[in-house]
Amino acid sequence: MADNAAKPTVLVIDDDPIDRAIFQRIESRNHLFRRLDLEPYADDALQKLLNKPDELPEIIIVDLNIPRMSGIEFIDAIEAGLPDRVNDLYVIMLTTSAFGNDRQTVERHDIVKAFMTKPIRLEELQDIIGKFQAWNSTKGSRDI
């Protein structure tokens, strides 16, 4: 991705410092994003997003299981707090398992476009960016 304007802004919400470091390392080596913000807790990230709704990231990657506020609670709060912006949000759920009961719960949310399974891999991030760019050009497809 040579054109910086074509690169998405990304917010990663994950309480695991190792996972956040992996995202940072991938970004520093591959320059996939226009901006990468990292937050350890969903409740803190939510407040920042609600306080600046005109500065939402283009992609939000949120861990499903985080202390204080789970990924599902975060999605519910975003939908309630920013109802006019829901169609602009592209959320990826980060999980340790590709299967589980939570997946069915999450799939009912239109803003969740895909799941990403840990460990985080460059190829999976590149795939997500490609899907985001396709979605962004049409604003509305779901690929769960």
C-alpha cells in the first residue's frame, strides 16, 4: 500500500500487552495503517470514541474477552451511543477461538464484519484491510 490516504485508521482494543506489541510490530515493519491506536480496555476506548464521534477510526479490532467491559458489551454500547454512525463502523472481533457461543451473539450485530483469531498474523491483517476497502467502496456488505 503505497498511498497513505488509502490506508485505514485502526483502533485495537486488547488488554494483552503482548498482542498490542504484535500489532505495533506488524505496523512498524509493514506500514499497513494511516494511524494505529492501541487501547487496553474497551470502556476507556468507548469514552474516547463517544467524546469524539467525528474522529472515529475506520477499523476497530476489539478482543472478545477483556476485563471491565467485554467486546460484546463494547459493541452494544457503540450501537447505543453512536446510532447515527453505526453504518460507518467496521468492527473485527479478536478471539482465541474461531468457534464458540459468543460468535452467534456477535453475528447479530451488523457492525461486526469478521472475526480474527489469535495469534495475530500479517496475512490476516492484510486480508482484513482488503475486505474493508471493498466494503468501504460499497458501504454495507457483511462477510461473517
